[in-house]
Amino acid sequence: MDKPVILITGALTGIGRATALAFADSGARIVVSGRREAEGQALEAELRERGAEAVFIAADVRHDDSVRNLVDGAVARFGRIDAAVNNAGTEGQPGAIVDQNADSYAATFDTNVLGTLLSMKHELRVMQAQGRGSIVNVSSTYGHEGAAFASVYAGSKHAVEGMTKSAALEVASLGVRVNAVAPGPTDTGMLDRFTGTAERKAALAAGVPLGRVGTPGDIARAIVFVSSDAAAFITGQIVTVDGGKTAG
């Protein structure tokens, strides 16, 4: 097969951006997506400078028509989608559960859960017709743990992991794989917003067995592997990439 075609949502920063760069370095053709046009065009140019065929398509994963246009645009540009990475996500409004409301719930679940659902809906529409493909949803260690003051975010990632396993069972016989990668603490803007200060981030790192917060590149390398044919017998799994945080 010629160069694989990869679609990445939430590609403009953090783990999504690192994943786009990792796929570019592996020789893939890449469709990156996000809501900010200027940043998306800059990322497209950077990927092209690395020698990758790349295109940015603006999309908002909270809206069905936008996701449909993204997926159809990727197919129109490259003819197929071999792997999709659903990384678009938000931490919403961390805080005590008694301070949450319908608006803070929607702010998190519309992107993390509905966005993942709509992305898989349209990606699987294409991949089932192809008879092959791989989807990697980006979850979190909070997707299978509780987290004080992050109940809405943790709940959204529990939902992502449940949808991942359910979708994998639906399409396993059709040649399509669906998995999730669950990062532990990773040095991104989201972690900064969760922890608030460098001191709190350092305290969090001290609680990780390897004594450090991961980098976006650590997570990106795992995503590239799980997406690839090297992981052809892996589906319906939550692959935790956390430096040993949950080992105990």
C-alpha cells in the first residue's frame, strides 16, 4: 500500500499536534482539523515543510454537518481514510460537583462525547465501505478512574471508553479496529489549566512512579503504533500511556 491517509481532529495543539508531526515523520498523508483557521493553515504549512502531503480542514466536532464535511473532504482529497485519531477535547470547568450545572456539563460532553460519537459515525461510514481502517479515540486515565473536582471531565472520558469498546464490537468482523489511548498527566495546556501552577504540576509529577509528567510526543508515539498495521490484532482496547501512574 502507498502512504497511509490519517485524519486527526483536535490537531492544532498538544497531543493532537504532536501526533500530526509524528505521522508526518512516518511518511503518512495527513488531514488535520480544528476550529481555528489561522493555526490550522500554519500547521498544514509546517507538515508540508517536513515533506508530508497535508491539508487542513476546519471543523467543529460538535456539529454533525461539520464532521460529515470533514470526513468527506478527507476522502475527496486522498481517496480514503486509513486511520483516524479523535483527539478533540476539553476539560470543561473543573470544580466540585455541587458547582456543576447543565451548561458546564454541555460544555464538556458536547465536545468530548458527542464529538467522538459524530467523528466515529462518519469515519466508520467510510471505513466500513473500504473494508479496513483504524480509529483511535483519545481518552484519559480519568476515563477509568475517579477524580475529585473533575467529575464532569472524568464522566465524559468514561463515556468515550464505553463507546470505543462498543464500536469495536460492531465493526470487528468488517476489518475495522477501534481503540482508545488513555494518557496520564501530560505536559499540555489542558494540564496547566487543571493544575493551575507550576508547583501543583510538580507535585502531580512527584506522584507518578517514573517521577515525570509525560510529553505530547510520548502519547503521539503510542497513537501511531495503535493506529498502524503493527497493532492489527488489537481492537476494543484502552491502551494506557501514563508512565506507570495507574500501575499501583
